Amino acid sequence: MANLENKVVIVTGGARGIGQAFCEKLAKDGAAILCADVLDGAETVDLVTKAGGRGLYVKTDITDVASTKNMAAEAVKAYGRIDGLVNNAAVYAGLKMCPFTDINEAEWDKVYNVNVKGNWQCCKAVFPYMKEAGGGSIINISSTSILQGVPLLFHYVGSKGAVWAMTRTLANEAGVYNIRVNSITPGYTLTDASMQLSDNPEDFNKNYERNINDRALKRGMMPADLVGAAAFLLSDESSFITGQNLNVDGGSVHY
Ligand SMILES: NC(=O)c1ccc[n+]([C@@H]2O[C@H](COP(=O)([O-])OP(=O)(O)OC[C@H]3O[C@@H](n4cnc5c(N)ncnc54)[C@H](O)[C@@H]3O)[C@@H](O)[C@H]2O)c1
């Protein structure tokens, strides 16, 4: 268990799936949570409260500058500071695996607008507060798919590669203010979103089995498998770690 007492953490995309698991775990470890999502975060706030923590939901569209500024301002209004940001929101649910030649141009733009530009907007929104407070920790959620070169999700995998590269460049810019920036690359994790990547249940089963076979640890991966890594990177235990990627995938990719 990481010690996150007195820390304030914003989790984008916290209304469901992996983001919701982050909110619950970080609250258990003592952090006050702001769940930012376009979807309703009431269920997440309830889980945070049941975990003994403090939680707040602020409806946020990370592609909208005013909305991300409001997200950061609401965190400071409620809790007085911002220590951590988990950039977890992304266009993932609803994507269907298909050849790169068949990707719809509007979907391409949406993926990059949310997954890449949205990440930038959220970093910009918290930056003045972290700078003034003398530091902070940002975690960008990328994906093991960038290391595997997973086929048939060309736009998504490219966007997560950008998130990885942005982590390194921002770590170098923000380090002077004691703001740390790291990424996590999750392996294929069972969530509503990942289970819907194909309409064909046979594709899902094949994908699921292949992922297990490729791993050193032979089992399916759950959101709970990711939360410890995030808690560590937000805690003072990782205070000299920045610009790094922590690959959490049960050992499918060793790099
Ligand atoms: N599930 C996996 O196998 C897997 C693997 C690697 C990486 N990831 C990454 O982990 C993260 C969470 O994945 P998940 O499986 O829980 O998917 P998900 O689609 O359920 O979660 C994404 C969340 O982001 C929110 N969101 C989308 N657009 C937004 C916007 N414009 N503003 C604010 N919020 C927005 C959604 O409402 C949702 O709550 C994503 O970044 C995903 O790319 C997932």
C-alpha cells in the first residue's frame, strides 16, 4: 500500500473501467480524488466514499480547454491543491479492429483529439498549480500495444505512442519545477471497452487466449493489476523517478 495521505489526485476517464479502479485504489491509499469524465462519475464517487476516501466528480471533456481549466480549478476549490494527475481518459471503447486502409477519417481525428490533444490540455490545466506548489506527479496511460505493434488498431496504437513520447519530453520540461511525468503501458486488460473491440465473440476468445499465452504470468489481466503501479508513481516513494515507462502486462513484452 502506497502512502498518499494529504495528496490530491485528478483521474481523467474515472467513471468506469481502469480509471474507476484507479480512483478506488488511490482513495484507499489516502488520496482525495477528483474523477473527471464526460460520463457520470457518481458510481465512482460512491466507491471512493465506501473506501473511506474523499471523492468529487466534475463533468469534464478533456478536448475542451475551458472544461479542463474548470477541472483543475474545482480540484483546488475543493481540496486546496493538486498533487497528481492520471491522464487515463481516451477513445478506446467503441473502436473496432479493422485494417488501416479502412479507418474512418472522422474516427482518426477523434482518437487523436482525445488521446493526444486531450492529454496535453489536462497537463496544461494542472501545470500552474503544481508549479506554484513546488511539484507534482503526472501519469500518462499509454498501452503495451505500442511495444507489440498490435495490428488492426492503427490510429489508437499511434496515439498511445504519442502519449509515450510526450511523457519523455514533458518530463524534461517540467522537471525543473519538480513535476514528475511517467507513463504506464497496460497490457490487454478486461474492461467493457476491451471486450467490445470485435463484434465476433470468436475474435475476442482468440485475442484473450493469445494474450495469456504471450505472458510470463499465465492469466487474464484485470484493472486491479494496474492500480499499484499508479499509486507508486504518485507517491513520494518514486520521488526521483521521471520520464520513465512502467510496463504492466504480466510479462508479455520485455524491453
Ligand atoms: N483495457 C485495456 O485493455 C487497455 C489496455 C491498454 C491501455 N488502456 C488504456 O487505459 C485507459 C482506460 O481504458 P478502459 O479499458 O477503462 O477504457 P474505457 O473506454 O472504458 O475508459 C475510457 C474513459 O475515458 C472517458 N473519456 C473518453 N473521452 C473523454 C473525453 N473527451 N473527456 C473525458 N473523458 C473521456 C470515457 O468516458 C471512459 O470513462 C485508456 O487510456 C485506454 O486506452 C486500456
